[in-house]
Amino acid sequence: MGQTKNMGQTKKEFLTIEELAENLATFAINRDELKMLLQAIPENMDLNLTTVEYELQILKILSVGWAISFYMPPEGEYKMKLVQFFWNHIREISASISNLTGTSTGREIDYFAILKERLDMYLKAMEKIPKGQNDPSCVMGPAFASACKSDNNAAAILTGTKMFTMSLGGVREYLDAVEIKE
């Protein structure tokens, strides 16, 4: 994901809508930020790090989906196609995760259904954004902590807030660096 510089000027990368969606889906499941955020959690915070890691991945996927909807220009047909292609990629990845988990644990899961459940939970949290506040990160951290069964845990709240803002920022930066080609 990125752009190239030519004589001090930024040159945009040209991608098809499918390539852009695939790159964003790859970014959504990339675990680099997850590892960094997990390492930053102090040891004595009384958090189940396995749960935090699991929930961080879900939050990142959802945050990338929201960022696409939020940062893509509403005009033209690209936004809807990009959202559709992105979620189709996530559905495919979810099916692989579900199959792998079922095979390794003997328990059937539907990872995409879990994503939808968390989406509903985070949307309910967003409905509670105080009037006049237009930054959803103020409720995402506490909602993340709740998903981790660590309500009011400062480290969990901060970790969720950071993942949300980093994911949105990463998508915004990437969308600014690319142009869609026919």
C-alpha cells in the first residue's frame, strides 16, 4: 500500500477497485499493529491477553470497513463497489478462519457472524456519542474494553481507542495515495 515520490512530488498509485478492496482486506487482517499494541500493555493490568488479541483483530476489520465508508467520496459508483468487494474478501477470509478453527478445535464457529455481532455492539456504542461530539473514538475504547470483559480497564480502553484510530488513519492515508482505474 502506498505511493511513490518523483522529484519531490507524490505520484498516486493506480489500482482497480478489486485490487484496492483486496489491499484493504489484507490491511484489515494484518497483525503488525495488533502485536505492537499487545506489547504496549503493562503486565499487571489484569487483562486476558488472548481475548484482547482476538477482539483487537475484530475491531481492526470493522474499523477498516467503517473507514472505507467514511473516507471514500460519496459520488460515483466506486464507494459502493469498494465496500461490497471489501466485505466479500472479509467473508472469504472469515470462512477460512471458521474452517481452520473448526478443524483445530472440533467446534464449529461462524467468524463472519461474530463480526456482525460485534458490528452491532459497536454501532450501539456509537449511538451513545455525546451530543456535539463528532469523534467516535470516545466510545470505541470503552466498547472495546467491554467486548474484552474488562469494563473500565484503562489499558483495554486505550488499546481499543488506539486500534480504532490507527486503522482509520491508515485507510485514510492509503485512500489519499491511490486512484481507481477503470
